[in-house]
Amino acid sequence: MAKPPCAAVLMTAALLFVAGTVEARAQTADRIISRNLAARGINRWKTVKTLRLTGTITSAGRTVPVIVLRQRPNLIRQETAFEGGTIVAAFDGRRAWTINPFAGAGAPQQGTGAEARRAREQADFDGVLVNYWLKGHTVELGGTEQVNGRPARRLTVRTPSGQVLDLLIDAETALEVKTIARETRDGGSVTVETEFGDYRKVRGVMVPHRVRSLVDGQVSSEMIVDKVELNVPIDPRVFRMPTR
């Protein structure tokens, strides 16, 4: 927050005013975060160790099966099946890696730079808001805006890596309805929006069953979740980057 102009004799009062305003905003942001976590069913969510989502993803006019596997604290693997091969994207706790048989190489490729950083942050099992201060994130409260005709509060999250992520929280349900991030792709900067909808309660936790991604305002993909399984056995080796 910019320091208001003041005389030297009023410096102490001005500092107290600024500090009080920052504290009030933080408390307001924390109240929104608390409502969001409660709406998600955070107490039940803390008992979830693994998650498996099964559904379909539509991109470029083609709809194909997709499976997402997740395990605490930060393991994730997505398998997208096409005719002629399966694309795998994963994070094993240290490295982001992919297998893309359609890119001319069936061998696993390790992610680097912005791609690796993005995978690491997206792999957080609980999401950026849970214990955000312990992760080194800062959260700032923004204004109210409309998302699909409904009011939503904006929270801006800054991570230690420099990533800035805007979260839009529905003012009534307190559930996350959109995220907005700036990313570097193919040497250029793009705006990536992710929209969450069709929330359903699964064993006490709210899970979005529709996730749509937009790049610079254009729909990139839409995932429809058909089945959500919690605490199912998952071999942790599936997250590891294969040696060959």
C-alpha cells in the first residue's frame, strides 16, 4: 500500500493507520478463505490421502477419456487416452515430466523452467489457500465482480516463485469459481483462466465436476468428471518419472 503524504510530526500516526488498514484487509481476506475452506469441507478433506478422477476432456473438437491421480502431499498424474497412444503429464514431488507419443518421442521428458514451476504449484494436494502463510504465499483481497452473473470476491495470491494467481470466490456459496494466471508459453505471455462448476458433495467434500480452461479468452479444453474416488489405493510408483 502506498504511504499517504504527511508531515513528519504525523509519521507515527500515519504508520499506525497504514498498519491497521493492512491488518483489516488481511482479516477480511482470511474470513473469505475460512468460508471457502468450510464450504469445501476442509475437515473431511484433511482425511483424504488419495484422489482419482475419471471422466472426459474435450479439446479441439475431440472428446477423449482422462484419468487424474493425486496423492498427498504433492503427487499428481494425468493420463489422456487418444487413438494410437496416451499422453501422460505428472509431478513426482521433485520433477515434472511428460510422455507424449504424438510429439515424436515415446520416452519421458522432464519439464523445465516455467512448466516445472507451474506443475509443482498445481500439484499441491490442498491448494494454495490452505495454510498459505506456511507455504510463503501472500494473499490480498480485491473487489467484487461478476462471474457467470453472480457476485464473486477476488483474492490475489503471490507465491515465493513470483507466480501471481487470482482466485474468484462465489460470494454466496464461498466456492472457487475461477482462477486467472499469467503464464509463459512458447516464449510468449498468455492469460490462462480456469473455471470450476457443477460442484457435488462426495463423502463430505465438494468437488467440481466441470473444469474449463481458456487461453487468452479462447476455450482450450473442458473436463467433465464422471467419477470421484477418495482414499483409493494408488501405487506411488506411478508418479515417478520412468528411467527409460
